[in-house]
Amino acid sequence: MRRLAPLLRDLARHRDGVAATEAALVLPFLLFLGGGVLEFGVMQYRLQLVEAGVRDAARFLARTPDPAAMEVQAKLLAVTGAVVPGGAPRVRDWTTAQVTVTYRTTANARAATGLRPYRGGDTVDVVRVATSVPYAGIGFLTLIRLTGLTLGAVHEERVVGG
């Protein structure tokens, strides 16, 4: 034991390699944190692309004279950014089959005051475009065993015709 005490005192005085030891301790945490930030940023970017596509499709349908006749083009617009087939999807693994279009009619009856709740006739039509896209990520989520995430977006617009 007496031989060990001077050795420990000697080690306590030396500062060589302290920075390397600290780096070795902190580096895994920093890599984990950086991977998480990068994955979250990519997810937010792809969600923004999905939301923009759904919004574009709803606005497109709201301004057409016959929205039901233009659903295929609207779904293409949502997924690819163009109304013609053949474009690359805004987000990987997103297809037109994942985009749904529904319509809702709301009564717009006159109140006792003679005023309607909304401008327009007896009914107000609303188009709703929704989607759900599986998120594959860049690999960090799989590393931490977090899979099966989906990106979803919904947008509604009042149909005003063309």
C-alpha cells in the first residue's frame, strides 16, 4: 500500500491528457445531441413541405368551378407541386393515395336580425384536404428505436369557385 500512495499523488499532480479525457467523456453526449437536433430539423422541414402541399391543394380546389372534377390534379399538386403527373414528390414516400379530399356544406340561414353568419347564399361549402405520410428519417430515430412516426397535415378552405 505504501508503494501505491506515491504513485497516486504523482498521478494527481500531472495534467497531461486531461483535455483528451474530458473530450472522451463529453463527445458521445454531444454526438447524441447533434444527431437529435439534425433529425428534428429534417422532420420539421419535411412537415413544412407536407403542410405547404396540402395548403396548395386546398386553395387550388377552393378556386375551381367544379372542385370534385379537379381532385386528381389537386392531389398531384399537393404531392409534387405540379398538376401534371410525373413530378418527384416533395417528401420521400409520399403518394397521391395518401391525400384525402372531403367536402362539407354548412347551413347559412338568416338569423332573427336578418343577417347571415357568413357571406354568401343559404349554404357555405368547404373543401378539406388531409394527408398522413410515414416519416423514415435520416437514421437517428432508428438508432434509438423510435420508429413508426407519421407526419400529418390538414387544411380547409371555403369554396369560392372560379
